[in-house]
Amino acid sequence: MENDAGAASVPSTMKAWVYAQHGKPADVLKLKSDVAVPQVKEDQVLVKVVAAGLNPPDNKRMIGIFIHAECPFPTIPGYDVAGVVVKVGSQVKNLKVGDEVYGNVHEKALDHPKQYGTLAEYTAVEERLLALKPKNVSFPEAAALPVGTGTAYEGLQRCQFSAGQSILVLGGAGGVGSMVVQLAKHVFGASRVAATASTGKLELLKSLGADLAIDYTKENFEDLPEKFDVVYHCVGQCERAVKAMKGGGRVVTVSGAVTVPAFKFIVTSNGADLEKLNPYLDSGKVKAVIDPKGIYPFSQTLEGLAHVDTGRVAGKVVVYPIQEEN
């Protein structure tokens, strides 16, 4: 059921990046101009997409790594969205046409995600997965936030991180790690934040709030005399991560194999968590981190995905503009 009261005029077809088989993005991902605009279910809104964030799972899903829990073809990739509500379903409670929103459109990132993601002019998404975009955050910045921020926040909550504790973030300059550093310091009240990155990204770590920036090309973090209440690792080094925690400490991981006592989780999208963090984003205490070369126009989405695939991104890669804001 759609509620068209106040709905903006929405075309029946749209441009979208689509793949109809698994393979390398350059081989299978095509920009099509005649894709049907998705229908809105009763608990969903239709978002005119202004910007979309790119994430490693976009590439991994396309080549077929998660084939056992995939959606049907043809598939539009993309998790992060920032845009404007143009239509609301009949059961939508709070959002209205004209609202500027952001979020991760896939509730379970790797468990049967939606067929139609965010690399399109329009996307349909459940109201509960979205938050109002903070006024002081641009659309490309907002598109850089949902997956990284949601993963960082959920991981810190799951390991019961609290004020006065210390944390080591492995891969602190990446999409998730850059948010863990900021949330641990500015939201959770960490007593000490250490983080690893390559030589050129150490200043970024310090600017985000890291007290200790460790150059992983020059020193092994597990050899440091200092140990940490929590080790949050965003790169597959679990055996080493466990050696850096204090007795009784916790290790949380979002990638790679797991060494006991670490635990691994995959983010569940939740607009309410983003809403909780909006004041920190509006005030600038927590900010989106976009790679210096990380904004690609819609027509160059393939180049953006290739940039993500290098594993050398500082923060996030964003596709913008997809549609104009107004």
C-alpha cells in the first residue's frame, strides 16, 4: 500500500547499476536507464538517492562469495544511502515526503539482502532503517556513515565498552575503524584510544581522537608493553589481536577468522542507533571520513568499486551526485 499524499512526482523507470550474474564488477555491473522504480511496501519509504556509500561487501557479493544467502538477480548493489523521501507507505509513522534521510538499506548485511540497493536513482527502504540526516552533514558525508558507524557502534555495545576503558583499534583509518576511534573517544568516553594504520594515515588517526597512532609497517602492536580492555579489529589478524588485550579483556572482529576468546558479528542496520549519534554528528564531534580521492560521479561507480577493492582507502568511498538534492 502506498500513500501518495504529498508525494513528489516519481517516474516509472530510473537509472541504476545492475548485475545479472556473478563475476568481477568490471565484467558484470552495467549502468541501465530503464530499470523499474521499486514499489513501496507499507512499512517503506521511497528515497530519491542523492549519494551512496561503497563498501567491501558490494564487491564480495558481486563475485559470489556469499552465494548461499543472496537475493535473486538482477541485483542493484549498495548499502549506504543519503537522499530525500519522495513517497511513503501506508504504515509509515514518522517520515514524510521531503525529509532528508540516511541509512543502511539492508537490515541483515549478508543474510538475503534486498534485490535493489542504493546504486540507483531511487531505492525503497523500511522506515526503521533510516534516520533524519543531520543538518550540518552534507549528503555525501551522510552516505559515508551508515555501515561504518552502525558496525562501530554495535561492536562497542556488544563488547560492553564503557567510559574509562582503553581500546586498540586495528585498521583505524578504514571505513569502520575510523568510526570506532571517534565513537570510543567522543561518545563512549574511552580513557585511551590507540589505533594502527600505515605511515601516511597516522595524522588522520590523531585528528579523529587517537591518543596513540601505531605505524603497522614499522612496529608490531602485540609487542607493545601496553595492553587494552578492548581490541576492535577491522582487519583479519585475530591471533595477534588477542595478544594485545588485558587479562579479562575483549576482542571484537568484523572480518576474517576468529581466535578464542574473540567474537565476530555482522552489523544489523538500525535507524535508531544513527538517531542517537546525530547530535554528535551535528556538532562536529564525530565526522564522516571520506578518502581524499573518494568521491566518484554516478557514471564512474566502477572506478569507485575498484578503489574500495584496493584495501587502501582512508575512510569511505562515495558515489555522488546520483540525483540533485532539490
